[in-house]
Amino acid sequence: MNEILPNQVWFWIGMSLSLLFLVLISQTVSKPSDSVSNYFFNSQKTTLFPLVATLVMTEFNPATLLAFSGVAYYVGLYALLLPLVFLIGLLFYTFAVAKAWRELGETSVAGLFTKKYGSFLGKSASILLILAMGGFSSAYVKSLILLLKPIFPETSAFLLGGLIVFIFFLWTVKDGLISIIRFDLGSFLICLVMLPFLVYISLQQLDVPLSSFTIPENATEILPPSFIGSLVLLTMLTYIASPWYGQKIFSAIDSKTAHQAVGMSSVLVFLLYSFPIVAVAALRQKNIQLGAGEEGIPYLLNNVLSPFPKGLLFATILAIGGTTLTGLWSTQASMVKADFPEKPGMFSNSVFGLRLIVFFFAIASYIGGITLQESVLSRLILANIPIFALSFALLAGFFWDKVTKIGAYVSIVLGLSWGLFCFFHFGEAGNYTYFWAFYGLPIVFLSGIIGSLLSQKRV
């Protein structure tokens, strides 16, 4: 007992110091959030470095971290192709729509669609995106429960999930996006230190030189190139419509800052996802037996790190999940406020009302997280189906003046139908993402183009 107690103390000291650092940063807000613009968009005053940090942490999340690093347990460093999905996808966002979004003056797809195609399609797009973000946030809550379970093995998922959601809601609800950006900034700085440290200490403790890493012969069977290619294509065409990025981009001080920040974040997201992949690949190289690949990071935290850095890294991963969760809640609430204006006199005109909307989405993510039974990665991919369906209507809305309302409707309906058909017909075992992406692209875009050209009435 005398030997265990000091280790417990050092773990909690490390965790407490890391969380205290985040509290001090996120709660140091110079001006109260007393308006919608300030609460959701930082009054469009976000400068380059904070914007880069919040964009990186918006995308960098524990669900994808566990999923990507888990693949490395089976295929080694070949799994480094997975972070390329975000590098290419976010670079496409950078050059295709980053400036356009900031200059448009709209916070989400719904605003563009309402201007271009009418109120009904704008509200329909908003509903689809809000539902998709609900799927993402549920997966993130589940991933945090998985990470905390080894620390609190006797605590139920019901209670762990409730504590996670409650703490992060209180952490950022008071000042909205300002607190979230500051929270993201602190988490980003910790990640830049702790994730490379995880790789270094894993290689040292496991005594696995990086030069000794090998890629198994069946790597392409476990992780088919067609699957990676489909994820690249899907990411390119879903991130351009992502409201969680759109909200942060709209908060930028100008369009140049928005463009530069997305480009820089694409590289940093790739690097931050690469570090855990290398660390878990060391477990495969050492032939350490795990029940599932997603257990790789929890194994490293519990069996490789000493108590103090273990506490620091646990807090880091909690922060990663918290920043993503709170960002999604804020985005969902901002879309409700912008896309479904309330009747005069309703309480949601107040900042209290805005916080109440955020609370509703926090509760929804908690319920989804504790009831989600499927693979985290598979649910994250599935939630992109409605976003992919919007891709033609979005790009055409920016860059093609001949697009029509009918063309937009046709492409969205066929895009949704095709994505759902591929999932239910081919399934995950049948590599449905390949058929969804590579056949879905011409279906969505050609149907939109043909529908627009055949329509008599132009938008």
C-alpha cells in the first residue's frame, strides 16, 4: 500500500496541474459574452494563432485518436496513411472554400442554402447537419468513457459519461466561443508537448527502435487502399460543409487569417494523429497482446508511462475530447439560433436562452454516448452521409451561377439515398465507403448538374 499510494498521488498531481492550466486559460475572459455575436462568434476578432489552435482541436478528437491508433496495432506504420485523410481534406478546404466562407458572412451551410435555394432547403440542410453532429458528439462521449474506464474500473459508463458531459458543459457554457477558443489554445499547447513525449517514452520503455518497425504483409488487406481513398474523397467533400469549421472560420478577424489558419491546421492535425499511431505501432512490434486495437492508447497510459506523465497525458486526452464536444455543442446551438429564429418575446433571445440550447445538445450527446454500442470509427464515418449529400449544392452555390433549386434538391436526395443504400446493402464488411464515395461522387454531382440544366427556372 505504501508503494501504491505515492504513485496514485503523483498521477493526480499530474492530472490536476494539467487541468488547472486549462481552467486558468479558458476562464481568463476579458469581456462577458453578452450578445449572440460575442457568445457564438467571438465578435469576429479571432486572430491567427488562436484560430489555428481552435481549428486543430476542433478536429483532433479522442474517438478518431483511438480508432486510427488502433489500426496501427494491426498494420504498424502503414496506418500513417490514415492521417493523410485530414491533411488532404483540410488542404482542399483551404483552397476551395475557406476564404469564400469568411467573405460570405454566413455561419453555416444553411445560410448559404437559404440565400441560394430558399428557406425550406436551408432549414432541411441545417437539420441534417445538426443530426450528423449529434452522431459525432455521441461517439466522442463514448471514446472518453473508454479512456476513463481503466482509471475508474468500478464506475459505470452511465456515471462516467454524465461526469464528462457535466464538467465540460460547466467549463465553457458561461462565455461560449471565447472560452472554447481559450480552452482549445491550452489543449493545443499541451498536445504539442505530450504527444511527442508519448512516442519517445513508448519507444524507450518498450525497447523498440524506430528503425526496427516493419509493416505486415497483409497490411493492405486489413486496411485496403480503396478504403483510404474513399475516406480522402469523403473528407474533401464533407469538410467543405462542416458547420463546426464554418463557425470558427466566421469568427476570424478577416478572410486572409481564415485561409492561412485552415492551411496550417491541416498539417498540424496530420502530425498530432501521427504520434499516437507510432506509439501503438510499437506495441505491435513488441508483440504485446491486446483484446482490440482501440485498447492500445489506454494500455500505453496504464503500463508504459510513470504516474506523473500518465496524469498529464490523461488530462490531455480529456481536454482533446472536451474541446471537440464543446465546439460541437456551440455550433449546433448557433445553427438553431441562426436557422430557426424564434418568435418575438421568447427567452432564447437572451444569453441564458443560448446556454439552455447548448445544455440540450450536451444532454443529447450524453444519451447517445452511453447507448452507442457500435465501433467508434464506423459511427463517425456513417454520420457523414448527410453532409456528403450536400456537397454539390454547396460548391455550386459558391461557384456555378447556373445551379437551380431543382438541381440542388435532386443531388441531395440521391446523395442521401445512395449513402444509406451502400451502408445497408454492402455493409462495413463489404467496404461500403468505397461504393459510397467513388460511385456517389458522380451520382451527386451529375444529378445536380443535369437537374439544373433541365430546369427552366434558375435560382
